[in-house]
Amino acid sequence: MAFWGLGLGIGLWMLAVYVFPPRPSLRALVDQLQAAPPSAPILTANSAGWALSVGRPFVGTLGSVGMPSKSLRNDLAVIGKSVDHHLAEKAVLALAGMLLPPLVQLVLVVADAGLGWEILLAASVLSGVGGFFFPDINVRREAERRRSTFRHALSAYLNLIRVLLAGGAGVDGALKYAVSVGKGWAFDQLRHALVTSRLTRSTPWSALRQLGVELGVQPLTELAASVSLAGTEGARVRASLAAKATALRTRELTLAESAAQAATERMSVPVVVLCAGFLIFIGFPAVANVLGGL
């Protein structure tokens, strides 16, 4: 009965939120009117799929309760996935997880081996909750992988800028020519930031700083600060860029070694379980005979 009451309460709460959506406070509305218009984001989200078509009716309800969180929105921007697509995918997977145990129960009933309703209800709730949170875990993992890829590319970009500055190129020219050499998702984002700076008539380092904030990559914002000193104050930043590139490579190497060591430790777990099972298989007859003779 507790599970039925919990499900009924959640359903009534979702219905109330859908019928009577929460309204923002007067202070929030006034701050929104007085706030300066934000700059256009550099990272663009353009994703679609069957999940968005199926789960679109649930997007408004989930969005009205504050989903997703701010950090998750940043991760969605990093992987190029729209908020509506993510919320629709959460709703579809949650419904699929809730409907999967009844379908399995139907197959078991046909085979004359059905389960109790308590087990069925618990399995539906657990699979529904798992399906609801699985897209969040997947988004965070993919965003972290892309940030790691971007840091690798940024290290090479720093070295290219340093070489061009040493060859006598200006700051704007070094930023432009260095980014035209690389390929891949990271260099595409850097090129898009520099193109945006030209179209909006802003400085390249301000666009790079904005891209670093949107990606959550601190070395890129530090690069923008160093380049802005060279562009506005005429400071010599070649040594600083070389130090930043070295520190970035060292950090990524340390993270790679840590990940490799963690993978090695995880590989030892199946071996230990296999040895334990083998010992149980060997020792069980002897233990059974001793216990049977008592």
C-alpha cells in the first residue's frame, strides 16, 4: 500500500504542477526587465530524434519544476543537446522503465510463472527512476569527455600561438592562423568563437573568455586573460603561454595515469571473484560432509 500511496501522491503532484504552474516572484520579473541583454551563446544546441517527438508533452511539466539544473544545462550545451530533447528523453525512458516490468510479467503469466504484485510494483518504480536519471549520467559523462578532448587540443593551440608570436605575428593573426591548422570538435569551437568575435565586432580574447566560461574550461579563460594583456598592454606572453601549455599537458598526463590505474584495479575484481567462486566450489563438498556428519 505504501508504494501505491507514493505513486498516487507523485501523480497528483505532477497534475497540480501541470494545471497550476508556479509563477515567478515580482522581484524576479523586475530584475529580468532591468537586466542587460545577455550576449549570444557561442555553443549551439541542435539535436532532434524520436524521443523528442514522443516526450514533447512532458517537457513543459518537467521544465516548470526547475529541470534541468544549471550545471546540467552547461553540460548539455557542451555536448550540443537541447534542453527540450533531454527532458523528453528523460520522460520517455522513465515511462519505458515503468512499463517494462508489466510486459515481463505478461510473458511470465503466459508461461505460467508470474510474480507477485509487490515485486512487480517495486521493479516498476526502480526501473522508472533509473530510466529517469540515466540521461543525466550519460550527459555528464559525455560532457567530461569533451572537456578532456578540448584541453588536449588547447595545449596544442597554445604551442602554435607561441610559435607564431615568436615569428613576429601579431596577437590577432596568431590566434587566427593557429586555429586554422587544427581539426576536430575543439578547433571547430575555437574557430566559431573567433568568427563570432569578428561578426559582433568584439575582441577575440573576449570571445575566447566567453567560450571558456560556457565550456567550463579554466585554462581557456586564463589564455584569454593572457592574450588580452598582449593585445591591450603590449605585454610579452610567450613565456606565459609556454608555461600554461606545459602545465596543461602535465595535468592531462596525470589524469590519464590516474584513469589507467583505476582501470587496472577494476580489472582485478573479476579475478578475485573467480578465485573465490573456485574455492567455494572446491571446499563445499568437504564442508557439506562435515556438517552432515554432525
